[in-house]
Amino acid sequence: MTPVTLPTKCYIHACAACGCLFETGRSDALTCSGACRVRAKRNGTIQRLQAVAEGVHVSAGAILRARALDELCPEHAASIISGEKTFDDLTTTIQAAFAKRARQAAAVQEGA
Ligand SMILES: [Zn+2]
């Protein structure tokens, strides 16, 4: 019998502290690193984000996922807002845009 490996979920979020885009396996991830998590907790960013999320009845992670979508694929924001598509429908598109951005950054870094 061949073992089956299920694909792991991958989300692209904008870090609540520094704003950089990062991949995460957790839909509730709020920061890109431990350092950003500590900074965001100390300066109140996490608390403000969670208050906003509670106020509009969405998860804080969804807000950060929306920020990433707005930065990577703003042309798809309207289809999410209208309900025509969901974040999950656009996972491949968002991940491809993230990979393209990362490759562009690597090319810039290599050329520097
Ligand atoms: Zn960060």
C-alpha cells in the first residue's frame, strides 16, 4: 500500500508587525517571526488587530490574509468582496504571486 501524503495548507499573510508577506501553515498566524510577535505584543499592535477583528466578526488571520491579497493580487479583491470567490479559491493565484514576488526579490538581491 502506498502511503498518502495530504497537502498541507499554506497561507500567505501580511505580518501584523512589519507588514512583510510570509507563508504559514496556520490560518491564525499574525506575525512572521518571534521578534515581530514580541514587538507587536509589546506595542499593542496585536491587541488592536484583535479588537478590530472582533468588531467585524472575522479572524485576525483573515484580516492579514486580506492585506496580503490586496498587496499581491488587488485585481481579485472585488471577487472576494462580492462573494464570487473565497480566499481558498484564490490560494493558487496568491501563492503564485507570492512566489513571483520572492523570485523578483532574489533577482534584485543577486544583482546588488
Ligand atoms: Zn514581521
